[in-house]
Amino acid sequence: MILVYEYMPNGTLEDHLHKLGTPLSWIQRLNICIGAARGLHYLHTGTGIQVGVIHRDVKSSNILLHESWAAKISDFGLSKIGPTNQPSTCVNTLVKGTFGYLDPDYYATGKLTRKSDVYALGVVLLEVLCRKRAVDATLDEEQWNLARWAQESIKEGKLKHIIDSGIKDQISPKCLREFVRIVESCLHNNPKQRSTMAGVVASLESVLALQEKFNNSLQPVANRTIFGWMVDMFPVLTNGETNSKQSSNTKSNSSSVDNAVGSKHNMFLGTREVPTDNKTTSFKEFKFTDLKKATSNFSPKLQLGEGGFGGVFLGWIDKNTFAPSKHGVGIGVAVKRLNGEGVQGHAEWQAEVSFLGRLAHPNIIRLLGYCSDEQELLLVYEYMQNRSFDRLLFTNATPLSWLTRLMIMTGVARGLAYLHSSTPQVILRGVKTSDIMLDQDFNAKLGDFGLAKRGPEIGETHVTTRVMGTYGYAAPEYMATARRNKLKGIMDPRLGQNYPLKAASRYAELTSKCLAMEPRLRPSSEEVLQSLEQIYSIN
């Protein structure tokens, strides 16, 4: 049996730490750690399905490096799956793994949890810092086990003696202290006291920010936002579809996140190149008669909603053949039927097929197929049991909790970051709560790509296009209220006091930055994602 993978020209992290002569810089090492942690966090909680993946063999030789130095998790031969809705869920299993990285609690009890991967990643973080192997019998006996030796050295105040000499002069003292704190959290003897993988991601990103600030590479923080003052006048946008080239004497300033993570190849974001030709993923081409049968002739009782495109209906199909089936049998699908008199038309239908045929990510709605016969245009999507975000926000009697809302917005940011880091970029142009779909576990998925556009190509600063979208997706009056230190005045009263004030304040600050008057001062979608993950870790 043979498996064929994408080629990773920079080999493994182990190669660059222990085998090759050219050492990695501290910034490179931090980037790789963040990429690996994001990949593991995705496996644990971000797949958009009910079960997560515990890798069970996290080590430097299983962290592959793309030509852009983006880290990718590999070797799933020992991986196990388990429920994602219970953080403490364990899987009783025969102990397997690699000595030096093996969680002592798992080794002692046979109970495998996501915290076992956290422990192993903590050992990798030490490898990165010390440039020593997890187990090395060629050293003095007290140094054979890296985790034990390093932890004892840290307790004895000998931290500076264990750092790789090649990076000692590159690390800021504060960055080093925070990095060691993360390591200690990962290696805690009690799995319940270890950080979650989401917490590791957020903490590592904070360390990266500290290091880049130390290196004087961060852009100035934007002060002029809609929080700061009300909008007096909006700029006039031109019509037409032209590309604006960047002037030759102007240098583009990539954000700290672009430099740090390698935005075009980030594993956690699920980034992959989007083909530039017109070929799309192979979809099922449905017959109109089959979709009529699947939706009980587009019964009003099965209508899920209606938009500019037309009505959306619940249908049922066989999960293997996609043939129509009886109501409640097989898998549910959402069938969007073009209304000939609707606002949107054939162009938007084509845009949906084109973009969703090139995109695959847990936070992007999955298009299963389409129909174009008998003068009918239809699209068939995976069915999202909790429908759209706006429905739960504005019409549901039971309010969503603060954590659920934060989780949803983190998923939205993750989907947008994926779109913006694809090649070429995709600009959705229609981000609103009614286009954020929620599955049965409240995982968010971006839908409605009818207005989506390709982003600027290399050497272009923007794409000029007709203004399209939905009015109201900035609310200056609310931001002005928040500026006057009346945060509670803009919070949903149904939440009561059931949210951390610090987290809500940081969320409001992030909103402020997103609504900066000058687009160049707004954070990138990847920076928004990082901030939301950090806010989530506060809870």
C-alpha cells in the first residue's frame, strides 16, 4: 500500500534542529511552533464534525516544513478520534507513542486525551528553545530526558544555560519568560492543569507579538477609528471593474502576522492554492426532477428561508448515491432555487459554483452539487441544522451564550482568513449574520458567495468594483456609545452579567480596530482571528 503526499521541500523540524548545519532563527522557530499548534488545535476542535482527532505522536520529526516554512502536522498512523464537545473526554487505549514526548499520565493510566498532545507539543517547544533532542543517551545522565532536565534547570534558575547558543542574542527577556511559562503549562503533571491547544496558540501568538515589538517590526497602532469619532463624510467609490497597480516607488508593508505565520500557506487556516483556471471541484449534477422529489416538490413546509437568490428548501438524499429519498431518510441538504424574478441571477449562481468549487475549509459552506436544466438554476449545499446566525440572534427566545457567540465569530474569522490567504485571494463582499450558517454544534460556516470577487493580484493594491453588499454593517452610533465607557449599554441585555468584562472590553476594542476609518489601519483577517482566539482564552 502506498500513500502520496504533497512534497515538503524543507523537510522536518527535526532536520533543522538536529541534523542540518544551518540553524533556524528565533522568529522562524516561533512561526513553526505557532503553525504546529494551530494544526493540532484544528485537529482537536476545528474540523466542524462531532469527533476530533488526537494525534498521539507529536514530535519534531512529524512536523513538516513547506517551502515557505509553514509547519504542517504529519504521520497520523497512531491517531485516535473522540468526541469534541467534552474537553476532558478520554479514550482508553493501548499506550503508543514516542519516548521523550509521551505524556506521563497517559503512560501511567492508558487514558488518552487532547492534553496528551499538549504535553508532547510542550516537549517540541523545549526542543526549539534548547536545540536538544527529547531523549539523548549520549549526554550526561541527568540530561537524557529533555523535559525533566529542562524543568529542573528552570526551577534552579539556570534558564540561560539551557537556551540554544545560536538564538540567545535574538530573544527578548520578556518573550523568553512567556515562552517558558507556556512550556511549563504544557508539561504540567496534572493534565487538567495543562493549557488547551487553543490557549497554546493564543499564548504563542502573544509571544510572537512581544518579540516583534522588541524587534521594532510592528506597525503603529491605529488611533483613528469609529470608536474615536463619528463619520463626517464617506469617500465616493467609483464604478467599473479595474485593477489599481501599486506605484513603483511605494513599498508594501506586510503585517506582522503575514511575516510570522506565512499567510499563504498556513496549515491551521486550511490554506491551499486556488486554481486560476475555470476548473472546479467535481460536483454532482442533479436533475431537476430529483430535487423536486427530494424537497417534496419544494413544499412550503420544508422552506428554510428566502433571500435575493430565491427560496432555500430542506431536501433528503441518499448519503452514498445522492439519489432523492424520503423525508428523514439519508442526509439532509439545503436546496437553493433561483427565483427568476429575484434580485440575484445567473451571474451570482455562476459565482457560487465557481468559488465554492475551488474552496475547501471547515468554516466554508460545502457545495454538494448544482442543477441547470429545464430553465431552472439550483444549488445543493450541506444542511446546517441551526440555520443562520441572525435567526438565533434576533428571533430565538433562548439567547446564545457569550462563549457560543465568541466561538461562532472565531469560526467566521477563520473562514475569512482562509479566503484572504488563498491564491488568488477571495473577497466575500457580503459578510453579514444572515450569511453565517451554523451546524448542529454551532460551528460557523460562511455562505453566499454570489457577490464574492477575486482579490488583487501580485503588484496590485486593490480591486475597484461596483459597490455591492448590505447597508448597516458598521454601526457608528454603537461605537460612539462604547467610547464613552458605556460598554454595558451596547451589550445584549439577555446576557446579563454572564460574560467576563475583560473579554468583552477586548472584543469591543477589536471591533473598534475593524471599523477604523482608513482601511490600511484595520487589522487583517488573520490578526482578527488571533485576537479572537486570545479573547476566547480569557474565558
